[in-house]
Amino acid sequence: MTETAELPLTIGYELQYRVEQFYYSEAELLDEWKYQTWLELFAHDLHYRLPVRHNRLRRQRSVDETAPRGIEMAHFDDTYETMAHRVAQRESGTNWAEDPPSRTRHMITNVRIEPCAEERGALSVRSIFFIYRNRLECEVDTWAGERFDRLRPAGNSFLIARRVILLDQNVVLSKNLSVFF
Amino acid sequence: MAINPDELRELVDWEHGIISPEIFIDDAIYREELNKVFGRAWLFLAHDSMIPNPGDFLNTYMGGDPVIVARQSDGGVRAYLNACRHRGMKVCRAEDGNAKAFVCTYHGWAYNTAGELISVPSYEDAYHGELDLSQWGLVRVAQIDSYKGLIFATFDKTAPPLIDYLGDAVYYIDTWADRTPGGIQVLPGAIKWTIEGNWKIAAEQFAGDGYHAPVTHASSLGAFNPAVLKQMPPGRQYVSRQGHGQSIADNADPNLSRFADDPLYDYKQEKDAQARAHLGEDRALIRGNFTVFPNMSGLSGLANLRIWHPKGPNKFEIWSWTVVDADAPDEVKKEQQLSSTLTEGAAGMVEVDDGENWNLMGQLLERGYQTRKMAWNYQMGLGHETDQDEKYPGRINATLYGETPQRGFYRRWLDFMTSDKWPVVDAMHETREES
């Protein structure tokens, strides 16, 4: 990787490479249970949201499922501060849902980058995830979906300032969502 | 296993606090439960605020059966099976919305939102105009009624009126459903997730299991309020002869928040003064987990309402909602939504640890033989309860931890499972035989 301090805003091979490497590093932190280090990838004005997916007829469903919905329950609707609570819980030694820790693999693909319309200099990045969780003796859960991120250039890397997660499940099929996306 | 009432009574020795886990895993018992419990009890469907306008509908379940709940043009509510009378296909596959009609996607039989069959394709050509549409409407529930905006229904026309079914539970339901004159609203967005365990495990926990909180939830409730880890907080438990239960935490602090700097604090202080005027001092202080028999539960004071939908002996879904004061400012509703999102639900900091327990208990029963034969202990507080509490109706155990509600829940479950007629019981003051 080059030593440039400023990120080229031209979306090309190098930027694509750097964003993808950033996501691979993020996935590694999660899969190695380094949650505190993972939290440092987020900006302090973070909004991290995983809305509920609806089963509605086409004529009555919202076109943009990532759009803010006002006052509606969600699976995650977090700030940096509340994500810090979640991370502290995970590392507490008494968060039985993940203690003993699950074995997870976060697979990130289909990375598409555009300039961010809402924040000058930032990037809007969509990526597909597939998460495998194997727990205790024989429990397996899988989650597929898409992440809509706002990445803010920071030094030679990025900070995640917004993340909206579309999980491809209506009724969540697992006993919990004690994983990070 | 054949369902023999005497065998069931042996499995559920609630009087001595000994219960066999066969009732959580046996397939024949589960099938009988769908008939004798879910086929007869009043089941919670929805709150008025979830379907406010004519044509608004939502899909839910009554036991194993899909049911459409729809607001009528006259303001009433109807509920009927979401199953076409022709071949049993679902006539509506959206979870909620607004509709003028439900058209089956198999052959096109169409029903209005009252559940009436209004047209079938090729009526003249193929049915020769002879099909009596009026006889082939969607199968309606036998009775539907509401209490304080909470809509319930039963498939049994012999079931007693809803108000009798709820019995003395209304004293406790009012503490969250009719807390202030403005009433409540259920926020949009149901959190739905899946547990590979038996629905009764969750229902009994919400009926009165405060005992698990400091251990199961050490990393969340314990972190928010370390005092709960040290000793049993003051409080009591209620169960009614109808099987409804509630934990009553003695906590005069209206905050009852998971965080010290709760932005809702001022609002809750103000609303609590209203609640004390509306409900009376003692009643306004009642907060805690509750179950309305069989499968409606919630956390009063923490804005949660839910249904445990059975999906087989060893599987259930949790459908969980958040309740706010209807007349609260939007910023207060938003704060409650954020707070509840953080703690409750599939990803909720508190609830992630319940899933771990319930799934593993189910796994042991699913695979084991000896574990199914091992009776479980429900003896906490046995013999220390009273039916003549000075303040509170129902059977009261004067400690927050105990298994009085659980024993009462299974006693009622046994009534339903062993009775051929609808099991009517004296609502209020039945004296316990051995006392």
C-alpha cells in the first residue's frame, strides 16, 4: 500500500483494493473476537442500524429499505456509545450467549463504491455479507445480507460513520443475534 | 405417548412443585395442546393501535394456525383463519398492510376484509352459478373481544367472556395498558425470532421468574445495576387461578431504566404522577415481567409486549413489540424505541442470553432419554403464598423470587389439558386445598 496521506477520490483499482482490504481486516477482528479493536474502526458520530425486513405486497412496500423510518423498532439502532456497551458485554466473561465464544466467519463480497452524496470526501460503499456461526457442539447459524456504509477517510484507512444492515430474514431464524455485522 | 389425563397429572405435580419435562417435548402432548389450550383459551391478537383504520390488517397465529386480524368499516375487528375454503392455501401472504380484499393466489377465490367470499373465478361457467358464496367465507374465530384496546379471540364458542377469563389479571394489566388517561400505542416494527425450545419455558419465565435475572443477565442487567447481583431485590409475585402471573418489583423509582442517564427520566417522573392519580399509589408502582395465560407476555415498566407462538413441541417464535404512551411527544417515543432496541429483541443486550438457555434446554430434551425422565424442581417458595393479601388480588408470594406463578401456570395448563369441557374456575378466591 502506498504511503499517501490523502485518499484519492477517484474510484479506481487502488481505492477498490484499499476498501476491500479494510473490510477483510474488519472481518478478521470480528472472527478473532477482537471486539474492542473492531470498535475503533467506527467514528464517534456513528449510527449503526439493522432494520426489520417486512413481508408486504410490492405496492405497499417501501422502495428504499435502508431509508430512515422514524420511530420503528429495529434489531440494532445504535450509537458509538451503545455499541461500546455491547462490546463491553461481549468481553465481560458473563455474556453466556457468546461464552464460550462462537466460531464465526464473516465473508464480505460484491463491494461497490460511490462518492457519498451526504458527506463531502466520504464514500458510500455497499457490500454483501455472509456470516457463518458454529457454536458449542453442533449449532450452526448463517446470515446473509447487505451493508450500506459511509466510510470516512482517516489517515491511510477509514472510519465507518454509518452502517445500515439489511439482513435477509423476516423472522430471524436463530436464537439470537449475538453477532456483529 | 397417549394422552391420558391421569398420566398428565402425574407429569405435572404442581402442588408439590415437581414437573416432568415430557410436557415440553412430547409430540402427542403438543398436538393435544393445540386443541385443548390454543383451541379454547382466549389468545392475544393485537392492540387497537396496530390496525387503526378500516382495511388495516395484520397476520398472526392462534396456536399453530395463521389468522388475519382486520379492522372493519364500522370500526369493529374481525379475525379469521388465513386459509382459503377451497384448498386451504393462504389468502394473504403479507404480514400487515391495508386491503380491500384477499384473493387466493391458487385459484382466485376472493374474500372481503370481513372474511366473506365475494367471488370465485368461472362462477357461471364452471360452478353453474350454484355455489352458495355465503356458506364459504373464511373460518371466523368463535369469539372476539377487547380489553383496554387489547384484542383477544378464542376458537371456542363455550369459552366464558374475555373479562372473566382475564379475571383478577386486569388489576395488573391496567398498570401498563391503562396507566394514564391518554392510553398506549404499540410502536411499528415487530421483532420476530426463533427459539428451538418449548413455548411454555418462555411463558413461565415471564410469569414470574425473576430468579434467573442476576445469573442469566449478569452481563447486561448486572452491568446496568450491579445491586441486582448481590441479593434478591424486594418485591412479590402474583398468580391467578386463571394461570396469569406477574413479578412485582418494589421499586418506587419511576426511572426503572437500564441506564443511569436515561433521557426519559423527566418524562417518566411526570407520567408517574399521572399514573398514581389514575391507578392509585400501590397499583402505579407495579412493574415487572408478566404472562397472560397462555402465551402473551411482557415487561411492564420496560415497555415490552410479546407473544410466544408455538411452532412444534421444540420450537417457538417470539413476536415482540414496544409500547409507549399514545400522547407522548415523538422524542420520548423515539427514546423508548432506542432503549428497547438496545435491550430487548433478538439482538437485545438482555435477551441474547435467554436464547442460549432456551435452545440448549430444548436440545437436551430433543436428543435425550434420561434427561426427559428427570423431573424438574418448581418448589421455590412452596407453602409460603397467600390468597388473602391485603393489597393485591390473586395468590401472592411475598418475595420477588419464587415459583408461585410457575406452579399456578402449570396448574391452569393441566386444567385445560385434562378437561373435556371448557375448564371454568372461580376467578378470585379459591382456597388452596391443603392450607
